[in-house]
Amino acid sequence: MKETIGSVTIPEFITESGVRMKDLVQVYSAYGERRDSNVVLVCHALTGSHRLAGKTLTGQPDPWWDTLVGEGKALDTNKYFIVCFNNLASPYGSTSPLSLNPETGKPWGMGFPILSPRDVARAQKLALEKLGISKIDTVVGGSLGGMIACEIALSYPDDVQKCAMVAAPDKLYPQAIAFNAVQRQSITSDPDWRNGNYEKGAGPVKGLAAARMLAMITYRSEQSFSGRYMREMASGSATDWSGQFQVESYLHHHGEELVRRFDANCYLYLTRMMDLHDVGAGRGGIPAAWSRFAGKKLLAVGISSDMLFANWQVEEAARVASENGVTSKYDEIESDNGHDAFLIDFDQLDEMMRGFLHVRDC
């Protein structure tokens, strides 16, 4: 399977908050051959990247949806031209707090504007147009990517036929905002954060690791932790501070792994981006927002054990969409893996995506 990695530049971009940005870079990967009306746009999650599939490449993030993208797979590269952009504010090449501000010649840092999922959606649509693509057959995304996918569909209903939002609601609920707030507090309380003015490769590594540890708790479920670890020790004794339960060791591992590949300021901006997700904002409310997509198709996929974006939140989005003219279907991944099931239980998601992409009726 051929993978093309490239970038496009948007000369000028004005955010929802009114900040004017110049020379906005959007890095992307593309798979398959482009034909009329066969474009599938995939939007990635919080710490994901533009690389959906392919080989591990030096200097590039690892692929994350290889099981679903390729010849004969749900996102079949024999049928579709699949594009994925690195989200703005992510550290994998698109414009972010790590990038140089063309106005100052210095890294944006915490001077970077706060972006919403709608900002990211608009930037990706403009980047597609730079590639000569105006129409999208299907936009797909999971978690934060599902929020961005939803915004692309509702912002450009004349150009999008179908939307699949996986493990994502149509607005962020207070508990998820609270989890994000604690993660950001972990980072900004680290003395090495220095108000965001830290050297590349240094910075608040303890704070970022702690933020990721909390996030990992929300990405899994009680059933998952109990089934894998229960109360087993990874090392030492629980009566000694050097001892670690297996679940502690798991969380520390993922905190350390993220520090090696991600940036703390980017993490701050991306979690705040998620907080701003509300498709009804500026559109007269959520029912009115969904009515913009009337006559089109929506697949909303929840996860039975998701504690971050509970299944009822996703099902509610599908119900409101249906009540406002969208041909909508709710489906659910039955899994103990929690929110991360959309990255683990590929067999169930593969079946759902095949049905949605290849069958005429939702």
C-alpha cells in the first residue's frame, strides 16, 4: 500500500476567537488513488497523528489505525482515497505551539491562540481544497477526532455525504472538562513548565507524565483494570514506598512513554480544544446544528464501558440528529476496554465501518 506524506500551507487563517495567523502548515498522509467522490477524511485523536497506516519511518510517528486502513480492509485503499491531517496544535508537524510565529520569528509557545474543534475542521477543509479536493464522501474520527469530524460535516454539509463519529459526543460534558482541567494543572504546576518557556526536549516532564497517568485511567474501565491487574504487585511490597501495584506500573509506563513523544504545551492546547467542543455553539443550539446535515448519513459509535464519553452521550447525539432530519444510526462496541476500545476492538469497529461505508442505507 502506497503512503504519501506531505504538507500544504494556508497563507492566512482567522480563528473563531479572531486571531489572524499566517502561513498555517497542515501535514498529512494519503493512501489509495483519488477518483471522483471516493475521498475519506480521517481525523485523529488527542495524541494521535496523521499517520494512519504504513511502515514505521524514522522521524515520523507510528501508524495507529493500520488494522482498518489498507487493501480489503474497512477503509479499503482499493476503493477510497484516504487522507488524514495532523491536527493543528499537535507536535507532529502541523502549526502548533512548537512552530515559529511568522510575525516574530520565535516559537509560538503559550502565545499560540486557543483553537476549537471548529477551527481545526475549517483548517482541514481549506487544506483539502489546496490539494484540489472539494467533496468528501465520508469523514471519520474517534474521540477528539470524532468531534472534529462532526464539525466538518456540520460546517460543510454540501460537501460531505456521510459522517462517522466514534467514541465522541456532540458536546463535551462537565466531567470530561474536569478531567482535562486536572491534567493541565499537573503540567502548569511543574516548576519546569516556566509559563511555557522551556527548551525543546526539556520542560515539565513530571507534570506531563502525571497528566497522562490520569488520562489513562479515563481511557480504560474498572473491568479492564480488574481483569488485568486486580491487586497484584509489580515489584516490592505494598507496605514499602518502593513497592508498586501492577496498575501503578502500567500508569507510570504510559506517562513516561508520552513524555518521549509529545510536547507539554501542545497537550495543554489540545485538551482545551476538546473543552470547547459544542456543535450547537453559534448555531442556535444542538438540534439546529444537526438540521444542517439533514438528508445526509451519520454513524455514531459508542463504547459500552466508556467512562470518558459515556455511551449514552453518543447515543443522545444520534437521537437528536435523527430527530432533525439526519439518517442516523447508533451502534456500540461491546467491550471492557473502556474509551480505548476504538483503538483495540478492531473486529467490531471494522464490521460497523464496512456496513456504513459500503451499504446504501445507514
